[in-house]
Amino acid sequence: MKKIQMVDLKGQYEGIKDQVNTSFQEVIENAAFINGPEVQQFQKDLEDYLQVKHVIPCANGTDALQIAMMGLGLKPGDEVITADFTFAATVEVIALLQLTPVLVDVEPDTFNIDPEAIKKAITPKTKAIVPVHLFGQPANMDAIMEIAEEHNLYVIEDNAQAIGGNYHSKNGKTQKTGAIGHIGATSFFPSKNLGCYGDGGAIFTNDDEMAHTIRGIVNHGMYERYHHDVVGVNSRLDSLQAAVLRAKLPKLDSYNEARKKSAVKYSEALKGQEDVITPVLLGKEDTHVYHQYTLKIINGKRDALAKHLQEKGIPFGIYYPIPLHKQKAYVDSRYNEADFPVTNHLVQEVLSLPMHTELDDEQIEYISKTILDF
Ligand SMILES: *Cc1c(COP(=O)(O)O)cnc(C)c1O
């Protein structure tokens, strides 16, 4: 059996080696390391793939979220609602911009932000909602967009874990996740579903004016060379990273398909176990892109299982072990423990199994059997 890894980027590289090596060579020969033709072309490729009017590449997913919020012109003290159960980047940029993060609970099945909790958290200061499509499954965008419309709020989708997923709206429309709200933000961190070989990110929007604003913000607030109209940042995707992403984008659907197949196999092998809850797919099959395959291990057995897996040499992840509202940086006296029943449970139950494009049947069987034996 091949060595089991949480992600296998080396194995994936074998399938795109020639193309990546050739385009790396070209970038080096052309010496257009920043904003070279590869970046421009990748931007267009991604616009086509996502069916979104504007893609603005940037340096990483955290920057993408920050720049999205800067683009909306939010002011210190404005409240931004986001999920309590996610990676800290989302809440970090809210706080960094001196906006007020308002963390709310998530749904027990999908781990995604709970629209009812959003409604309860809205105040006259609320300006935006940041749903995270956690582990690759879209949040309830129908409900979120409805709430946003009713209260005149912006929606920034954190699509870092869900690129390539579809969302089927109640009205029959199908869109790519990240292209539904006012702005989408994503990360090309190597282990993401579409990852480069370093850091990278992008912002998406269908709004021409917003796109123009954001293109200036990523480039020191410049709309005309050496004229700085707004306070911006320096955040760019470099040409070598764009070359990797161009090689991988045409394969994204098949990569996501491979993840899905592995997820189905895991769920088949683990079904019917009293203490194991396999991921719940709420929409159609093409909605979930399984950035993570995350189990809930109930009845207090998670940590013992984790120890067992460790002993058997099977890697796993606990995403995430602490609710954001309990992180030192984000504690806020306004929060009430009773408002976070789901997150407080999830942090004790979740366990993510190895999930990547190169998993084979033998590995999945071995991992599943090890869990069943336990
Ligand atoms: C990875 C990730 C980010 C941040 O992306 P970076 O490229 O690492 O800055 C933000 N939000 C979520 C949900 C993520 O998973």
C-alpha cells in the first residue's frame, strides 16, 4: 500500500508534470514574474470556469477576504456576521479592519452558518455577512441572500474550501459557489481543491464598479500609475503560481470527482456505525467538493479514535478544535455560551480523514477498517 497522507501533492504533480515544468521554464525565460501573461490568462480561464464577470487574482485567501471588505468601503464599528466554526482567517480580517466581528452558530449537519442565527444577530450596525462553504459544501445561500436583501447587507462568500462546487438555487438557477454573493474570495493554498505551489488567492465579482475598485486596492490604491486614490495593499499572484493554476484548472472537475468518489467509498464503508456520523449531503451530488471528509464521532469517543488512528499511522485532522468565540483574540463579552450549542459540540466530535485526489481503494479500505476495528 502507498503511504497514506492527509494530502498527496507529489502524486498529483505526476499527472501535470510536463505542463508545469514547461510553463515554469517559459516564465523563467520570459522573466515576467509579476503580472505576466500567465496571470492574465489564468484570470480569464477562471472567469470562464466560474461564469463570473471579474476575477481579481491576489496573494492569498486571507488577503482576498480582506480586500473584499476594503472594496465594500466598510467603516470601523460596522458589524460583519460570520460563522463561529471555521478557520480564523475569516474573522481575523474583519477585526484587522477594525470592523466588529459577530460570530454566530452553525448547522449541525453541514457545519455551515445557520441562517436563523444570522437573523438573530442582525443590528442596525450590521453591514455584511460572510458565509464560509465549509469543507466543500455550500452554505444555505438562498436563505442568506434573502436575509441580505431584506436588510440591505453585502454577502462575501468565503469560497476557500469549495472551489468548483455548484449551488442550485430554489429558483432553478445553478451557479458556482463564490459567484453567488456580491463578492467571492478564494485561496490557492497548496492543499486547497485548486492549489498552487506556494500562496495565491482570488476575488470574484459580477459587479463592474466593485471590480474596478478592487483592482486598484490590490495595487496600492492606484488606478493611474503613481496616483494613489485610496489606501490599498500590495497583493498579487505571481506568474509561476498562475502557471501551476493554469495547468490544474482544466482538471479541477476531475479532481473534485476523485474526491467525491473517495467520500462515497468512506461513507459506504462506515455507514450504520452507532458512534460515527458520516457527512450529510444536503443538495445534489455536484454541490459538495469534499475539501475535507469530516466525520462526527459521538458519545465522547473522538479523542480515543484519534489516538487509535495515530497508533496505526493514519493521519487525520481536527478541524477545528476551538470555537472562534473562545479564541483569545476574539473573545467578546457580548457573546453568550447558550448561543453556540452546535459549535461547542462540534469541536469535540469532528475528525477529518485523509482526503485528496490520489487516494486509492486499498488506502480507503485500510482507513475504514481501522475505524471499524476500533
Ligand atoms: C484556507 C482558508 C482561508 C485562507 O486562505 P490563505 O490562502 O491560507 O490565506 C480562508 N478561509 C478559509 C475557510 C480557508 O480554508
